[in-house]
Amino acid sequence: MADTQTTPQTARSAATQSTRAAGSSAPADTLGANDLMARVRRIQIRTHRLVDDALAGAYHSTFRGSGIEFDEVRPYEAGDDVRTIDWKRTAREEQPFVKKYVEERELSVELCVDTSRSMDFGTRDASKRELAAQFCALIAFVAQRHQDRVGLRLFGSEMGLHLVAAKGGGAVSRLVREVIAAEPTDGRADYAHVLEQARRTLRRRSFLLLVSDFADVHERREWSDRLVPLARRHDVVLVRVVDPFEEELPDAGVVLFSDVESGELREVDTGSKPVREAWADAARRRKAAFDELRLRAGVDAIELSTARDVAAPVIQFFKQRRRRRGNR
């Protein structure tokens, strides 16, 4: 980590100039078509194996069959529950009618992925963006296994691509490809906009996963006002993606940092213990602010790290869900 090109994410900025020697990935917008497709294939192969090994059953028991949907209105028959009577239709037709409901047979999964520049930082084998793509592939393949629909919304300082929820392997492949290939956006991620867009356009109850590093959540809590009403209607999970460098500054001497928003360069003496302690304290404050926000909204969270396997925290999340719902 002593390379002076290595640049970390701070509370309000992230690296875009970190080198391959430091283990970071090339920004997605600099990849050639062949490199891009090779990365997509690696993610697909790996996530298919993870689906087979551990996740399919957990996903099924956790989310499927969790609600009912309207089917039809038909004439009342002896033995029907009077609570299902459609009183408006009954008054209009002058004979009793009931509403018929059926158990939901499929789930709509909505992946909202942050493509701001901070997501292209990484000091391990994958950048945060690549880890997000692996996570999306993992969830999408599990959903595909159960014939559920998967949609994608990319966002940064502005709204990006929106893929309407669809089924099939082709939809999964494109989803992963778009997450990796999306051009990074400058400035802060606009969480409020993507949440409001989802609230207005999702017509049926969905499983919505908001994937981001939530780098400046401690500074901008106003968007939680959009999260609360969305979580009342949909099953919302915040997926926080982090890199170890952001939480613990290594003792690597003088390092050149770059602010992604302003482009300003600054030398930092990482050999200074007070500097490292301040760095770790800032990381703890960001995590505490994130936890406070999700608890206020009453939503669950998954934390992914570029230093760890993507599957383990997802499996743990599903297990916790099953325990809470009594599905052992």
C-alpha cells in the first residue's frame, strides 16, 4: 500500500486513480468489450455455483408465498367468506359478488445500484463496483431459478439506465453487464431520486435492494424521508459495500490522496498514529449513521466487503430472515 498513486475513499470522496499494484480494478468505463464480457462471464460462472451450493432453498423459504394478489370478482356462493364481498359490485348488480385472491406465485426483485465514482475504488481483487455486480448476479440467478422477475435501476448524481423487471437468462446477463459497464457519475449519489422513482413506478409489492457504499450518509439524512414510505409498501434492504482501506488506514508512509469531487490532491502521513485513529473514527461514524438510518426506516441491511466472499453475508442474511419468520 505504499504506492503514492493509491487513493482512498474518505467520508465525501473516493479514489479513481488507485493502481493495479494496489489491487484495485480499472474503472469500468475504460474496459474494452472483450475485457468486459470476460468479467461478466467470470461473475456468471461463480454465482451459478453459489446458487447451486447454498442460496436457492434459503431464498425460496424466505421470500416466496409472502403475500396475496387480486384474481377476479365472481358471484357469491354458499360457504364464501362474507368478508370478501365486493359491496360496490353487489350494489350495482343487485346480487352478491365476492373478490377472489390467490397467493402470489412470483416475486419482483428490483436492484438499485450506485454507479458514482466512489464505487470504482478497491484495494483487493475487486472494486466495490465489481463486488456489487457479483451480488446482483447472485440475487438475479437465484430469482431466475424460481421464475421471478428481476429489474435494475442505475443511479448516481443523476438517474441512469432502468431495466424493467423481466425473467430469463438473457435478462440476468444484461443486468450484470450494465452494472459493470455503466459510466461512473461525478458528484454525490442521489438516493432520494431513485427511491422516489421506485415508489412511483413499482406497481406491485417488490423486494428492493439498494446497493451503494453510502459514503456520505452521515451528512445527508434527508433522503431517509423517502425510504420510510417506500419500506411500508415494499421489502427494502440496504446493501452496503465497503473496502478495508476505508475503515483502517495502513501505515504506509506519505500517501497521495485524490478527492473525486474536486480533483484536489493532498499528501497524508499514514505513519502518524493520530491520523490513522482519526481515519478509523470517521469510518465508525459513517457506520453508526448508516445503522441509525436503517433502524429508523425499519429496514434490513447486508454488508459486503471487497476483502470477503460475496456469498457468506448473503447466506447469513437469509438465515436470519428464516429464523425471524419461524422457518427453520
